[in-house]
Amino acid sequence: MVQEALVPGEPDQPRPAPGPSPERIESWLRTLEEFGSSNVEAVEPLTDGLSNVTCRLVLSDAPVAAAVLRIQPERGIFEPYDVLREGEVLRCLARTAVPVPGVLASEGNPSFFGAPFLLLEWVDAPHMPAPEVDLAAFFADLTPFAGALAAIHALDWRAVGLQFLGVPSSAAAGFTEEVDVVEGRMKAFGCEDEPLLVRALRVVRESPPSDGRLALCQGDPNPFNYLFRDGKVVAVVDWEQARISDPRSDVAQLVALSHLRGAAPFGQVRENPFVQLYEAATGVPLDDLELFRAFWLFQLGVVFHGWKAYGTEPWFSWLQIQDLLTLALAEL
């Protein structure tokens, strides 16, 4: 199953808007040569989406029995969005060993559904379990999950044509670009004057990372974007935040989420189970990870206000952010 959520199926969480009608989708689908006689039997909104309108299409008389329609949103917690850029990332990755859903079609003309969109392969596989639902199963999947993320970071991104994502002059410059994007979201979400976030922005800007390298980063490698079958990762979905940057940022997002979800307590960052598995997969220690953890707790604090700005209740509390971000900043 292609899913893309931080929190699957929890109450009071952001939900994707209803998708277009089967008839409207069918009229567009039949403009594609290979789908000229296709019928759309059903449109099933994927309830896990937090940004794009994403629907599973049940098809007949088509080259595939099911597909995923992914429509670019105008606003959202990780804005700005560019679904066609995401499609190009998927096309490039399709030539690699990184498992991703195939791109069946892409369309930049907004007259069909109000925005650009992708038609993607449907991958029939579940994502990792939520730690609060099945902690044992969650930790059982951590090893292949860490290996899959390490493989993404090891990819020769130049060889597969991913330079169009933009190449920072250094890992430190890539980190600065990420901070710039989050600062822009602070203004959009109305939290640019929140004292803790203002302090965090200043501290992370004044603490450039040491050394580092540039790699393909997924940008949102949360466990629900990794689909499993028989204990193996069979697809990695949701590449809208993909970028060339420091891979420690991807790892730190998982660390920050593990604290918020109660899967790992705040402590020495390299004692985090995921960090240890990732380092085992790569054979390289992750230095200066404290900065990246603080950055991601800061970013999730901004996300908290983004959800509030769009009238939805975040799955984590502001008190959690206050406690964790204060601890993380004290390390820098």
C-alpha cells in the first residue's frame, strides 16, 4: 500500500481532501494511449496522507489493476510542493536498486484536477507498524529500514541525473538551505515570533555542522514511507522533500520522531537504536548529530504550528516540543 503519513489513522489528524470523481479521472485516463479503454471502478482516498490528495484507483480494462493518483496541494506543512519534481526523482530512482513505485504518467496542466499530478504504480505492501501499536514489530523492522536508508545515502546521485535537485557547495551549505526553508515556513504558519522557535533558529544558525558530506536525502524518511514484505523493504514512497544535502539530517528526523512517539528516550544521540543500526549498516560514525537532532525538533515545532494554522490538532503536544527542544539546544 502506498502511504505517506507520520501518524496512520489517528483521530483528529489532517486528512487529504476528497479526490476527483471516478468519471472525471476516467475522462483524463483515457487520454493516455495505453489506458484508452480503461474504466475507473472506484476511487479510494488514502486516509494516511498529510499533504497531497492521494487516492487509490481501482481499474478495469487497463494495463494495471490499481494505481495511485497523487495531486499537488497548494498549502501544507512541508510547503512549497512540486509533484512533478517528485515524479522526476522517482523516474531517476527507477534506474537504481532503490525500490520505488513506478511513474505511470505525470501532468502539469491544472485544468484536469486543479493542480499538477502523478499517476503512480500501486505497491501492495504495508508500512512499518507504529511503535505505540506494536513496539516489538517496530524494532524488528528497524534493521532493514536502517539498511534501506543507508543505501539511499550511498547512491551515486550524479550518475542517475539527480543534480536537478540543486547541489549545495558543501554539506554545511546544504544544512543552511534546510534552515532557510524552515524559517520561511515559520512566517507562513504565523509562528515567527514564538520565543522558543526564534531561539532555536538562532542557535542552529550559529552552530554550523562539522565536516559532513553530500548525499541524496529523502527528506521525510519516517517509517510509514517504507513498505515491507517478508521482512524486506519493497518500496520507499513520498519523495516530495528529496534533496541533495547532509544525510545526518535524514537520520536525525528519525531520532526526533522516536522521542516524540515514545520509542526512544532523549539521551546520548548515538545511543539511539536507529542511529546504532544505521552506523552498523554504513560502518561510519555519525559525528555532530546533536545539531541535526535539535534542528529536527525545531522543524517539528514549526510543523506543530503549521497543523494548527490549518485547523487540525497535531499528534504530538507543544509541551513535548518545549521539553525536547530545550534539552537539544542545551547540547549545542
